[in-house]
Amino acid sequence: MDVSFLEPVFTASGPYATVCADVTHTTENADTEVELRVRGIAEKLTEQGAPEAVVEAVRSRLLEANEGGEIATLRGRALVVAADGSVVLDQLLVDSPRQEVAEWSPTPNLLPILRQLPGRVPHIVVVTDRVGADISVATLVGKPEIEDEVEGDSFQIRKFQGGGWAHHRYQHNAENKWVHNADNVAERIASLVRRLHPAFVLVAGDIRARQILTDRASGLWSDLVVSMDEGGRAAGADREPVDQRAAALVAEHEGREEADAVEKLASAGAHGLAVTGKAAVVEALRKGQVETLVLADQQDPDDTLIVGNSPLELGVDQHDMDALGTHGTVVPAEGALLAASVASAAGVVVVPRAAMPGDIPVAAILRYTDDSTPKAQ
């Protein structure tokens, strides 16, 4: 998972309110139910000492569920609010939260959020017909960051159904225009693939348009194509089957990423490109060696690290900080590890603790090693 979206959290000033809330809005009494849940969260934050500006920021965001529109379709929502009341993280969850969180603390409690985020898998969805296509690019299902429309030539786009001397010419003209329009769509997709490196390209819509488009796919993205029969560009066409298929593909890729991370720990460790355990991972993060931080979904609750003036001034104990020539603050280990991952542009994968080798809470796959790199145990 690319965790660069957490950067605003770690550049804001704490303490922080961390919230995972159920905002389901599907019953007749949904407005009242949401208000009661939000009131309970606000009271918990107030009891823990959160200032009114922070509590009000949480309250107002969560009560948006009662205002209708797309926001009312969410089932779970996660917020992190900084000490000045600014919302530095606002994310949908895959469902109503398995674990409700309402916490005011010196560092944000991000692991419960990461465990319940939809898979952040870059992907492209194309709904095509014989004139053009609607193209969207997203990392979260149903939340496109880029929406594009390619429109081609629609004059004489339909094959001529009559007979006579002009029949074959009309047929040929229509087919040529379909191909020309598909070429335009294919070029746009290729441009997006080059820039964004998606995990898959889902193609839906008119069957003949899909066939022509996938035939025109370049080697750059032909292996990424997944085609489906449902979906269309016509006004009022149901987009839900397309979103459901995209969600299923994202879940497959996310599950594969978790399994690959655990497998890669073993294979990379055999070549010295993985480390396990807190001390070894901390050292690797300090040196910018970590390609992927692998965190168990259940961390040791009292585990801490020491952080200096930057996220990469990181130590297991004061001896580490003395070696760095600085002092630091004791913080929960998982938050410090995540902050260091963001600062060093490392990816993060959260996996079940039972899948971790030796029941350890943290490991890392490395970009490179040096003579001081410990071997994985």
C-alpha cells in the first residue's frame, strides 16, 4: 500500500483525534441513529480532553451522513483531526468499522484505520461504445481521481442495413470509424498506464467496441485487461455491476499483495534483503533501506519507540538516540514506524499476525543491504 496519503497527518501538530465511525444510513430512523452514534463519539473525545474545536470538526464531518447525497451511502468513515481542529485525514472504510475508535492522543492511532481501508490499488475503468469511452482512474473503488471522456466520429457510425451498390462501402466506413475511435481510446489508456502504472484495466460496455479496443491494446497494457459484459455508456446505464467487478479485482490484488509480502519476506531474507523484529527494522528505516514495511494487524499494545526531531531520527532506546546525537519522545511503536515509512517513501502492508514469521509484529523488505544489515531470523 502506498501510504503517502498519510503525509498530512504527520506534518500536522498533535495531539490528534482518531475516529473510526459507523455512519450507516439505511433505515427509517437513520438520522437519529447517526446523531446518537456521533454524540457518543463526541462525548468520549471530550472526556479524554479534546478541545471543542476538534470535537466540533469530528461532529460536523460525521453528521454529513444525514445530509443526503453520495456521502450518505458510506457505511464507515475514518477521521484524524489535528490539535487546531483541521481534518488531516478523511477516509471511507470498507464497511461499518469492526472496531469503533474515538481517541484523543499525542500520536494518531492509524493501524485500526489501515486495517479497514478499501484496498489502495491503482486501476483504470473503461466503459466503451463504438464512438468513444468514459475512462476513470482510481486507487479506491468508486472514487476516481481522474475522469476522462474520449469522443470520436459518430457520423455514419452504424452499419447500413440496406442493400444495393453502396451497402459494402457504408459497412466498410462504419467499421473503419469504429477502429479509428478505438485507436483514440487505446492511445489515451496507454498514456495513463505509462504515468500511473495501474494494477488492471477493466473494460466494460458494448461487446463489439470492447473487442476492437482490446485488439488495439498495446503491449504496455494488453496484459492488464479484464473484460466484462455488463455496463454501458447510455444515459441511465447501471454503473453498479462495473463498480462491483472493480471492487472484486481490487480485493484480489490486495489479498495477493499480502500473500506476496509474506512470501517475499522468506525469499528476500534468504538473500539478505529482509529483516525481522523491531530493532532491525528501525535501523533499516533510519538508513532508507526499507522498500516495504510489513506490519502485523495486531501490535503489542505497550510497544514504544523514541523519535527525535524528524520521523527518521528513530531509536529503540536512549542509547540509539545518543548515537544519533539527539534526544527524543517516547511514542507508540506502530505510529513511529508508519511515520518513518511515509518519510522514506516506503510501502506498507498490513497482514494477519498469524501469517508473520515467528509471530513477530514487524518486518521489512529492503531496497538494498550493507555490511551492517542483520540477517532475517
